[in-house]
Amino acid sequence: MANFDVVTWWDRRSYHWQPAPKPAAQVPPTNTPHNPYLNVPGARQLSESVPDFLARLPPATTDWRPGLDWIRISNPHLPPPSSDSDHTRLLEGGAERLALFASFEQMASVVGRSPTQVRADISRERGKAVKDLKALAAACSVVCGKWMLFPEPGDVNDVWARVATATADNTLGIAAKVEPRVASEKARLICVYTRDFRDKEDVGRVLDRMRELELVRPSGRQIYYKSGWSPFDFVWPFSLGNDAYPVLQMRGQSLGFMEGTSGKSRHQR
């Protein structure tokens, strides 16, 4: 058993997990304003101006209640997102892939292997699993992502007004949301959505726009980008070893296109 090479055995297995291919849905362009939050009480309606929406639902003083867990706004200038997302398939395929990783973890810890070898092998397989999960998300058309800001209660109205106005003007992302008040002293989460977490240029463009709006700055606290989204904030309940949500929750600079210039929130100290 001491001479058993788990990595070689694993690589020579006849079965290799792969997500089944699925053709990407083609979304035709449209000049008609679109609102996925039609008739949602906590969302901006196209019949109201952005200032009226902000006055109706100021996040600093709008309390959470059933049916109002978020205050939302969409970019009305973009075509609707693909309706071809397959969350069930993503969950099932992701669970299968993670089960394979868990099996590898167990086999990698066989008697006779040094802790250094085990850690290296598990790290390598974790990287492969992350890559596979990203491919699966693409095959299932669950590819949206979001930048996350955490302004303090005293700043949330100002930050949200900038985010909402830019979203409605088609200069930021595809949608945005902010937490209503739950505890007066609690920092609020604002999410700025991008259409595709694989599109590094667009993800970076949104970050640059947030810098222009003075929502992030180099001396502030690290902000985060999270991949994997649906109109109902689908989140993969996955974990790979000690790296919780490795595909979903990533530091801004870890995406590669922003190394050394990751965003910092202006309103975080």
C-alpha cells in the first residue's frame, strides 16, 4: 500500500467526469425596455423615475419584511437574460463532481504518503474540480456574477443612489440590489450584477465604472466578486476542502485581469 500512487491510478481511470454539452441560448437584441422585476414591490418599475424609486424605497430606513428581502433595480436597456438556465442540472452535476473530489481526498491519504504529497495532490485535484464546475455552470447557462459592496448605514442611501442611477443609465451592470434595514447598525450588502463571470473585460469594466463613481478606492477594504447567479440569487451549496465556494467567492484580484489593482470600497475602513 505504501507504494500505491493514487494520482497515477486516478489519472488512468477509465471514467472521467465531464459536463454534458448544452448549446448556448441565443438572446435576440431588443429596443423595448425590459424589467424582470415587473410588479415586484421591492423593485423599480419602469413607470417610475429613478429619483421616485429611491424616494419610495430608501434602504437606510426601509425595513425588511416578508416579500421585501431586497430592494432591486434592473438595467432596462438590455435584453432579458436567458431563460435557458438549468439550476437543477447544475446542482446534480456539481454534487456528482464534488463526490468525485471527496473520493480522491480519501484515497490521497493512504498510508505511506507524506503530508506534503497529499496536500499537493489534493490541491491539484481541487483546481481541476473548480475548472469543471465553471465549465458546468457555462453548460447550464448559470454564468452571471456580482460585485459586492458593504456600505455602512449612514452611507447606504448615497452609495445605492449612485449604483441605481448608473444601472438604469446602462453604464454599470445588468442589475443591482441592496439589503433593506434589518439592524440599524449593520453594514448593508449591495450587489452589482454582471452578465457573465467569464467575461473578464466586462467584469473589469464594471469595477472601473465603480471607481469612477467613487464607490471603490485603493485604500479601502477589499471588495469581492462572486460568480454564479440567477434572478433568484441562486448560490451553489458547494465546498471544496478548506476553500468554501471556490468558484463563487473570489477576491477581486484573483480573477487575473486585476492583479495588483483590485478594488477597494470607498465606504469601508
